[in-house]
Amino acid sequence: MAQILVIDDSIYQRGQIRRALEPEGYELLEAANGREGLEMVATSRPDCILLDLIMPETGGLEVLQVLHGQGSNVPVIVLTADIQERTRQQCLELGATAFINKPLQGDELVNAIKPVLDSQEGKEEAA
């Protein structure tokens, strides 16, 4: 099953995500900030990233900038409590695939991830 990297500084939020996704069979990796998340992207090669925007050390926009600069094709779903149109546009320009508003609902998260991962599988099979 797919490996998902959760980059969020909130232990509570990571727990909520884990409770929603593990029963679906996804393997979860967790990073408490963007710097840690980027290190895990390099070593673990996840199938999808769930990314908070506001974090200490390295925020979500900085993570997107680094991934974009590296030419990463790992889909990134941005998780946020409030996103302004300007920020949303910036995330899309840097390669974000989708957005989910916090507080997270388990079904909403599963329903957002499935088509992203299905799309990735289709790209890999075509390659």
C-alpha cells in the first residue's frame, strides 16, 4: 500500500491523520517540521505528502519551494486552517495537488488522497 509522509508540527493533527488513514492500509511516516520532512522525502521516497503550511524551522511554502526546485513529482496535499487566495495560488504554482481545510474530517482526507494516489499509479504504469 502507499506510503504517505505527514509533515505537521501538531502531534494532535498527526494523530488524527494516522487514525483516519491507517485503517485504510496506508503506511504513514511523520515529520514534525519542514526540515525533517524534506530529509524524509530524500530517504523514504513517499507516494504522497500531507503538508501543513505554518510550522517552525521550515514552513510548508518553503518545503514546496524546495520540492519544486528539485523537480519532485511527489503529489503534495496542503492541510491548512485558513488559506488566502494568494497563498493558495502560490502553493499551486509550486506544485501542490490539492487542499484540505482544517479541522480535518477522516472521510474527507481519505476521499482526497485516493484519487491523488490513483493518478500517481497511472503515471507510473504509463512510464
